[in-house]
Amino acid sequence: MSDKLNVLVRVDLDCARAQVAAKGHVTVESIRGLYAVMKRANSLVTGLDIEIDMTGAQIEAAALEQLRSCERSHHLPIEVDPLQSDYRFSVVAPVEAEPRPGLPVLAA
């Protein structure tokens, strides 16, 4: 997986929906780029539903928690959006790989 953050945005203006699909490594530093994309998408149509698809990304736990916090509050961080616009979005997080039964789990 690449350390570079790649983002693909799909927008359906008729249905007022957008999907932001992230790939690569999402960190607490690179998430600001994702916020910028979300802010721009939200400005297209009032009440746009945005799905943040992280299933193709490797996301740090702290970055995922930041996204979840924004999802709960319906706002981006104040330093990203000083006007605190309302955002309607959901986060689809990657499924963590679970150990297969019968295989030993090694501690780090």
C-alpha cells in the first residue's frame, strides 16, 4: 500500500450524494487533505450526503477517531472550517483483518 493519500470523488447532484474514496495511508497529518475535499464537496449542494469510503486505505486509529468525532458533531475541525458548516456524512472504515482460527497470534 502506498504512503501517498489518493482520493477519488464521485458526485450525484440529482440525488445530492457524494462518495469520497480514499486509498493509501491516512494519518493525522494527511487527513487535512481529506477534510479539504469534504469541504469542497459539501459546498456543491446544500444538504449533500457524503460517504467517506476508507475501505481501500490504511488509516491510523487517531485519524479514524478524528473522522468519527466529525461524523458525530456534523462539523469539521474549526481550523479547517471556521464557519462550522453542517456536514451530513458517514464513514465506512476498513475492516480489520482478524486472525484465522487455528493460527498462532504473535505479540509485538
